[in-house]
Amino acid sequence: MWVFGYGSLIWKVDFAYELKVVGYIEGYSRRFYQHSIDHRGVPDQPGRVVTLIPSEDTNSKVWGIAYKIRTKDIEEVTKHLDFREKNGYSKKMVMFHPADKNLEPFELTLYVATEENESYAGPASIEDIARQVIKCKGPSGTNKEYLYNLADAMRQLVPDVKDDHLFALEAAVRNLDSD
């Protein structure tokens, strides 16, 4: 079993895995369109975390990490991730393209929050999302920490890839953070 990390699973891996591979999936965009009431916010002040939305740009790619789960760990890791991603995320199978061209593309599982879930926040301006992120905190820490960690991890993982939404939001939150 392979699992795709495109948000906190990039920098906060809390499950056993055998191998990790950097790469991307196609046809999606990473967006801060999901409310978090259980990790980076609380019910009366939800934070914002990433989900994937279908992209109209067929060349769109979301970079992240594929984790190979040992057969003996699949049940335990699945239970753990089902709990961790319980706030509106569901599983989907997609094709993963490794950055290492010596490896063939393969199918993996990802957790995605769709518009139909009750915690879907939806689109908003970068400024509005930044104002929400800067003030939210939950059991897993501040919402801005989540954003900063993801942006830093993406720069280290794939320094040549520009994620406009992620980096624009990071800049907006840093601007508010310095006020």
C-alpha cells in the first residue's frame, strides 16, 4: 500500500513506512480550502488546512511524498490515518509519478476533502484566508505553524517547483505576523 502526503504528511509523518518517494499527482491543485476544527483550529474558530481540488489545467501537478506501507502495518496505519484525517477527508486512488525517472508511475491512496463534507471551507481570497490562519490554534498547534512548515518542506523537497497558492498565502501570513 502507498499513501500520498501533500500537506502535513510531508513534514509530520507519525506512522511506520518502508520507503518514501518524492513525486507528483496530476490534475489537482493544493488549496487551503478545508476547515480544521480538530488539529489547527477549534469548532468556534476553525483553522484552514490543505485539500486537493480538481484543476481545470490538465498540466497541473501537486508535488508531495509517496509512503510505502509494509503489508504488516497496513491495518494499523490505515486506522491511524482514518482517525487523523477524520474531519471531512475521504480516500481516493490516483496515479503517482515519481521524480526519479527510473521508477514507473504507480497507484496510491490519498486523503482528500471534497466540497460535500461539512468542514469544506471553499475558496476565499489569499488575504481572507491569511486573516483566518493567523489567529487560529488547535490541539496540534497554530495554523500559521502548519502553513510555515508546509511551505518550508516544499522548498526543501522540490526547490524548483513554485506553488503559487501556498507561497502567496505564506507571504500574506508572514506580513500579518510581523505587524
